Amino acid sequence: MSLIRDAEIEHTIRTFVTPIFDAAGLDAASVKIHLINDPELNAFATNGQNIFLNTGLIIRTTSPDQLIGVIAHETGHIAGGHLARSEEAYENFFTENLIGMVLGVAAAAASHNGAAAGAIMTGSQQIAERSALAYSRGQESRADQAAVTFMDRAGVSSRGLLEFLSLVGSEENVLVGRMDPYVVDHPISAERVETLRQRAERSPYYGKPDSPAMIEMHERMRAKLVGFLEPLGVTLRNYPETNTSLPARYARAIAYYRIPDLAHAMPLIDGLLAEHPNDPYFLELKGQILFENGRAAESVPYYEKAAKAAPKEPLILYELGQAQISTEDPALFKIAAANLEQAARDDPDEPGVWYQLAIAYDRQGKPGMAALAAAERALLVGQPNDAKHFAQRARGQLPAGSPGALRADDIIATADRRIAELRKRN
């Protein structure tokens, strides 16, 4: 999987679904949402309260409540404990199939009739497959019902989920052989859709419209994804020059900058900033355009304004710190480190933050802290040997008993466990 990060998109999705997580009795901060750079339509949940969304699914949704409905459905799987139970159930189905194979071999040995053995083995496989499919359909239906419950508690319309499943379900009937992964992972039957319809249409919030603010956030998110991920020609077909809406200009500004064609991109982003001078994500984009075109010093004021407008966005602080380091101005190294330290506290699972923090510490003449930050990064990206090496170096340079030295000890212990696990697998 190719995962992507974006402050605005993550903020938008969090704004949409935090009420759903609260309604499900989950700690919203503990549910991690991951964006997969994939045009296919799919979404799924995994153990550990992780929800994965393909960019293709986000782009295909036409309203906020459709996206909210999909995530509410995945939340139903998490809250209902479906993931752990599914693993156990599928192990049982596998066992049933294995028993059938053993019986088939025994039948062949006893009767010297290979056809009889094949019939038993094929029959057991079909039974296991039907059992697994029926179980999966049952889990999907239960997640639908849970989703409606959560949306009702949050005062959100469940119409979007019904619309989305009806649309995808209708495509299932005509796209045999080239179905979206969502259809494969979430079998959609007419009975399932009808059951959901009966429940959703009874909700007092069924006809509640999305707010204009949420609609704009959703359209900006979709436009941003198209601008960043699609070729310029596709972006211009979806958002032609005749479309002067804010999302359309946003998409074109991004698409032109990626070529790069700054002669077209700059007027568009400057026009958006003229209308919304304190929008953190327009400011971030202007900083990004300047930074990626070798104008780090010019990008810093825009990142600073973006960070001030959105102080709880660690990704923007990360970009600000990176830009400040790239100016090669020694006066900014300490400030950059402070910004990156805050970003690391708020988003400790972002490897890039630790990489930049290691550079910031090194530029300040703090090799122990630089090694510790490098160890944090190595641990995150699955390099336990490197993590142990850097942590040992940090421990040798930091004062004994200091927070940094203690953290280095923790990393060494964790790295040793992971190294041992890797050796067992190999």
C-alpha cells in the first residue's frame, strides 16, 4: 500500500466522523484513519482500530454523508468486534475444508475411487466457501445496522450510506469480472440494501441535509485529491477553466503546480488567498509551491501563517520546520527544532518528523539528541537494527538517567524484541 498524508484531508475526515466514533463509544483519538493512494473504490478496517480509505473511494463519494456512512460502517466492524471474530470464523471454515480433504484422501485409499475422493473434497470446499460468504454477508449487514445506530446518535443522515451501497450494488450486476475491491470485500445483495433501506428511512435524521460548510469541505477534499493524483488533462476535464468555483480553482492550482507551470498556478493560489487570507491550507499550498521550487526562505512566512491559523496541525508544523532548516539560516535551527518537537508530540508516528528533527539537532550541535531522533525514525520504518545502533549511540552521549537516555533504553529493548521476532520468522 502507498499511504499519503495531508493535513486538510485528515482534518476534514476527522471533523466528519469524530461524532460517529463518539456515538460508537470509541476514543476518537485512538482510531487511526489511513489514506491509500489507490484509484480503486475500497475501504476496510483492521485490528487495532485502523480504518483505511482508498483515495478512489473518497473521490467517488458525491456528498459528505456518503463518506460518513462508509466510515460509520467500518466503525461498526470495529465496535462490534467483527475483526477478531472473523479471523476465528475463517480459521474454522479452513478447518472444515481441511477435514474434507482428509476424508477425500481416506475415501480414495479405501475405495480406490479417485472420483469419489474428488467429490468429497469439492463438496467440502464448496460448503466452506458458502459458509464463509454467508458469514461475511451477515457481518456486513450487522455493520450496516450499527452504522445507522451511530449516525442516529450523532444526528447524521444515514441516507448517504444507502445511496452509496445502492450505487455500488447496481454496478456489481454489470461489472462482473472487473468489480471494485469494495464489492469483493463488502458483498452487496439486494436483500442487504433493502434491509438497510427499511432501517434508514425510519430514522428521524434521514432527510437531514449536509451543512453548506461540510459540503464545501468535502468538495475541496475531492478537488485536492484530483489535482494532486490525476494528470492535468483529467483535472481540467473535471474542473474546466469555465468553472470558477473555489474547489475548481483549487484543483487547477494544484494540477498546474505539479507540472510545474507556476505561471498558471501562482495566480490561482494568490486569488484564493486574496479571498481567504487566513485559510491555513491555502497558505500551506503557497508555502509548498515555493519550497518545492527552491524558494525555502520565501516559503517560511506562509508556513508560519498556516501554523498560526491551524495550531493543532502537526503536518503543517513539520513542513514549517523542514522549510526553516532548508534556509540554512542558523538563527532558525532552534526554532525549527521546537516546531518539529511539537509535531513529534502530536503525531509521533510520522517518520519524516523524526528525520527532520535529527537534522535540526545535528545543526545545533546536539549529536545525542540527533541520534535519538534517528533511532525513533528507524523504529517506525521497520529497521530495528538501525534503531538499536542509533539508540546505543544516543545513550552513550546523553546524560545518564536523563529522559533522552531512558528513551534510548526503551528503543533498544523494543528493537531487540523485533530483531528476535524477525530471526524466528526466518
